[in-house]
Amino acid sequence: MNPCPCGYFGDPRRECRCHATQIQNYRSRISGPLLDRIDIHIEVPAVRYQEMSGAGRGEPSAAIRARIEQARQVQAQRFRGHRRVTCNAGMGAKEVQAHAPADPAAQDLLKMAMTEMNFSARAYDRVVKVARTCADLAGSDIIRQDHVSEAIQFRTLDRNLWV
């Protein structure tokens, strides 16, 4: 979805013509329970031509693919004995308890997210599952604070940063 009715909220090159109330009304059209069912929602800014056509394009796709394939293999091993669960996204409450251990700092950050950011129980589960995936991508057996922080960053529409 666009960030606002005119589509330019947060755009550094064009000025948004919407009022805060219009933006709030526009974004409230997507319900909280629906947002809770989406694992990742992030804002993606427009990319300039110069940035797309430049020589320094960042990490190659092949390297990213290799890291993802490795994480998928870890998840396949983890859920080998489970009938319905094949990856982190499919975990239920029992699997989260068993397969998503977090260090104390990560647990503190999760607690803060629940209380300060008013995350629902469903949003909490989504954050833990995404954090487990971030840990898998980093090659970590345990969820650390930076994995939880990254997972929280993928919940932009839960954070009310736009009003």
C-alpha cells in the first residue's frame, strides 16, 4: 500500500500533501488483526535511477541465495520429525517454545516490545518467528538481541511512527 493517499509521505524528493488525520485514516483502513497475520511489513522508498544503475550494487544475489538455502536446510533439519511444520513461519506455540530459545537480552527486548509498543500476542509470535529466521541466517542457535531488533524493524505498521 502507499504510505498515504497522495503516495509521497516520507519521500525525500516530493512533498506529501496529506494532513496527519488523512494519513491516520488511510492507514487505519488496514485492520490490526489483519496486520497481526502478516509476518513482515516494511516501508520501501523509491529508488533513484542513479542508485539502480550504479556499479556498486551491494551483495550479489548468489551469495544471498546461498545464505537463504543454508537457513532453509537448518529449518528442514529442525522440523524433520514434524508433520505440518517445515519452516519457522509454520511454527505453533509449542514449536516456538521448543525451537526459539532467546538469550536474556533478547527476552528483555521482546518484553519491551510487548509493553511499550503494545504488540498483540499474535504480533509477538510473528516477531519471534522472524527473529528465529534472522538467527538462522546469521548461523546462530539462539535468538540474540540483534535478531529481535531486526524482526521488530520488520513491523513498521505496528509502530505508529507516521503520525
